[in-house]
Amino acid sequence: MAKSLKLLLTENVEALGIVGDVVTVRTGYARNYLLPRNMATTPSEARVKELAGKRAEAEKLVAQQRKSREALNEKLQGVEITLIRSCNDMGILYGAITQQDVAAALKEQGHDVKPRDIRIAQTIKRIDAYDLHVKLDNDLDSTVKLHVKPDRELDLDREPEAAGAGAGAESEERSFLKRQEAAEEASKATRGTWGAGKPVEKKSDGDDKGRPEKADKAEKPAKKSKADADGGEKKGKGKKK
């Protein structure tokens, strides 16, 4: 299956072409979008002639759109807009500024700009001023100044001091943790020295306990030998009788 197809546009398609243009598009785009909506067809000389009148009207419309875009591009140069947003004490917004937000603000000033024409290079999530680009065409690019302001008064000048105080608190906490670790290490060392003497005591106790056991074992044979001696004496007496 071919990955692309050549089609004749029967309607104006933004960012693709106008009526009567022969364009090359991907097969999926053609079968899923252009052909089902009757916006394109198979190219042929007869079909191109049929669309000649419609193409002339489309060219006039494109020329008018070009003029309006050029005029809008000139008006947008140097335009400034302001958006009021909720934020925390550090000036961080609770929600990022979007293309729709900027387009709505421009429309309030009378500039009909579509959200897709606005270029936001970075995520806007802080109280500050930003330069945004509005690209109306390949060669039409204007810069708009965006001011994001808080919905309440903020004392952002104290931010560095607060950061310095936080750093001091962190250093104090670190020194405290180091002292605590040193105390624990000393305690472990003390416990290790005290525990090291215990095996010696146990060993000496074991030796002491072992000695009586040996003595008992030694006494038992002595008792047996005494009994044998008594038995021998009785036997001797019996013989004398």
C-alpha cells in the first residue's frame, strides 16, 4: 500500500491548499479525513476545469485574508496585555497561563487572534512579564507583552531574606544532627566496651562452674571404692567366722 496519495482539493483546507490545488498527503489522512468529507478527489483534467471558477473565488478570499492578517500583524506590534491570577506568597501561580487565556485577553482589546496562532515558549506559572509571539502566517510574526500580576499584594522583596533565614535554619539543623550523631557514636562505643568485658566474666564463671563438676566426678569413684572396701571387710569377717 502506498504511504501517500495525490489528490485534487475541492475545498479550501487550512495549512494545505485551496480549491484546485493538487497536493500529496498521507494515505491515512486522505482516507480518514479528506475523502469522507468530500474535500478532495482523484485528480483529472476534467475535474480541474470544473473547479476553475471556484478556485478563482478562493484565490480572492485568500488575498483578502492575507491583507487582514497583515493589518492585524501591524496592530499587534507593541501590544501589552495584563492577566490577574491567584498565586502563593512566592508569586507562583496555582494554574499556568494558556494560549486560550492570551487569545481571550487579546480579543477583549479588539484583536481577533486564534489560540493556535499564539506561541508560548515556556510554561508561564509565575508573576512576571513575558514576551509572546503571535504567528499569523509563515512570514507574519508579532511580539506581544504579557504582564502576569497577583490578585493581592505580595512582598516579594523579602523573598531573599526569607531564603537566607531558611538557609541559616538548615545549617543549624545540620549541626544539631551532626552533634546528635556524634553522641550516638560515643554511646555505641561505650556500650561496646562494657559488653566486651562480659564474655570474660562469663568465661571465668564457666571455668568456675566446670571445676566443681570435675570434682564431683572425681568424688564419685571415691565413694564407689569406699563401698567396695566396706563390702570387702564384711566378706572378710564372714570368712573368719
